Amino acid sequence: MSTPPPTTGQRIKELRRTAGMSQADLATAMGRSESWVSQVERGVQPVERLAILQGLADALGVSVREIRPDASPSPAAPVDETAEPESNDLDGLRVALTGHPALGSLFDHAPTSPAPTLAEFRDLVDQAWEYVHASSFAALSDHLAKLLPDIEVAVRHAPAADRVELHSLRARSYQAAAASFTRQDQADAAWVAADRALQAAEMAGQPLEVVASLFRMAHAFMRQQHMDQAEQAAKSAVDVLEPRAEDPACPPEELSLLGAMNLVLAVINAREGNRSETQVHLNRAGEIATRLGEDRNDFDTEFGPTNVKLHAVSTAVELGDAGLALEIAAEVDAGGLSAERQARFLLDVARAHSQRRHVGEATAALLEAETHAPEQIRDHHLAREIIRDLIQLSGRRVPESLRDLADRSGVS
């Protein structure tokens, strides 16, 4: 009776031991948790994406084929993993975030120009979030680079009666910055912006704005692969909000934040390979969404029944359940959500198709996403990763549409 060939997980375990690496060493090299490596080796966590296989191969000092003999060979022209888009549209905003936001005010320097009125500040902050939801990062950078210094100066010189609302508007402005920095893969700047938002929200006496700031902070931590900190930020909010949700009169804004934080916890657990906890938080978010009965946009979270389904797709992809992700996606109508959320949903659809080696369908999803939010798709790390995977899957026959998208996204 012949011995069955080793599984992918068993090969990884053997290669790791040959390289003299512990699970912790491999986890560090991969930017993952030790539990993730353990689940990969035990076959609990499937490894299908070529980018992850290549990352494991690089960390172990072997070729992809030593891990997966059936893996597609690399194309004749190697993929440049370090390629980046020519410019980063949030550079101006990043500079504006540097240093003290209103240092002159500490030295009694009077404003050099009239400050916008409260009504004008409200409109300016609303406009910032319109740019965020449209993934118009270049316009947002120019907008916030002017708005943030203005509102920081204004809150220090305004009449006492106006300062509470100005602090609240300041919190929302920094939340917009944090959300966009996270989406453009600048988690360090996102963390700074979220922290400033949290401080402003507390000064405004708005506890729900504090929770909204923690929501942005959790996403920044996730992008940095600091899952323990992301979980702490989200869980601290859930622990406070959950008992309040037992009141039938709990405001919908609070329920939205509680639901959104459960979705954060679902994503964290999916990335850690914890299926049962992922489902617990998805189910809780679904219960809250059903209670709300509609898609809302409280604190710019876009929480509601549709967003819960989108996260069901996203977490299924994270867990390697591409078939389930595509089944759920087929039932989703995301047309009522922002361009950013629709594009992010299509990114997950593309990831699922890529896991199933469906090059044409994955490329089509990416191209559709690009029509909704071109800057997001051309700059997002996940989009570039999917494009690289699809190029490798295509071998020598890379579709022209995929090649053109790679050029627009800075993927050689």
C-alpha cells in the first residue's frame, strides 16, 4: 500500500524544521501570528493564494514548487514585488498631520485670516467624508490639508459656546483622515489621526464619537498586523455598548457602532483563522442589523444588513472559503452603498475568484471595482496582490485587460 504524498502543511512543517526555524520565527517572517502558522501546518488554514505561497517560500529559502509541486510556474518576466504607484495622493495630508497642529496658538499668535463659520466647518467636514466614500484621495488630501489646520486654530480661539461642536467636527475630520490613510496602506499615519480624533471626541463630550474613533484606530492596528491591539480597541467598545443595547430604546446610532465593532472583531478572528469566533461576531452583527432594519451610515460606518453580508464575503475569503464567499456575493446588492464600499466588496469577489484560479472572473471584478473607485483599486495593497497572483496564474498568456490594469496600478 503506497504512502500518500505529504500535504502542503506537512511540507511547510518539514521545510521549516530543515531551515532550523520555529513556528514563531516563521510567523515573524510572514507578519502573521504563531497560531496561523500552526493552523497552516495542521491543514486547518488553507493556503491557496500564490502571494502567500511565495511569501512562505521566501521565508523558508525554497521555491514555491517545493511547497506546492502543482503550483503554476512564474511568468517569464518576473513580477516586481516592490513596484509602487508613481505617487501617493495622501502625501500632502501626511505632511499636514506632522508636528503640533496649532503651535502658534500656544504662543498667543492671533489667526492670520478669518476662520470659517460653524456652518461652513460643518459643510467642509461633510465634504471630506464625501471624498472618503468616493475614494477620491487626491481631492481629500488637498481638502484636509487646509481644513485640519483651520479647525485646530479655530477651536483654540473660538468663543466657549462654539468649542464643543468644533471639537466634534475636529474629531470627524481626523476620523476621515484615519480612514483614508488605512485604505492607502499608511497605518502609522492612520494611528496618529485616529488618536487625535479620539482626543477631540472626548473634549467634545461625545462618547459615541470616541467609539467611532476607536473604530478607525482598530482598522489602523489591523493594517499594521497588530491584531491584539485591534482586538483590544474593538472589544473595549463592545464591552461597554453591549449592556446598553439590551434597552429596547437604545438609539440606533449606538446599535450601529456596536454592530460595526462586531464586524471588526469578525475580521480579526478570520485573519487569525478562528472560524467559530468569526461566526459569533458575524451573527451578532446580523442580529443588530436586523433590529435596525435598514442600511444606515451612522458615524460613516455604513453599517446595516448589506454591510454584514459584505463582511460575510470578506471573512469567508480570509478563511479560504472561496466557494462560500462567491455564493454569498451572488446574493448581495451593494448598489445602495458608497463607491468605496462597492469597490471593496468587488475586491473581495476578485480575491475569491483568484483563490479558485478564475483569472477572467477575478479580472472582471477588479475592472468593475475600478469604475467605482479608481484611486482605491490602483493604490490598494490587496488589489496589487490580486493582480500579481492573476499574472502568475496566467503564465505566458496574461490577458491584455489584466496587463493594462497592472500598468495603471504600478505592478510590473
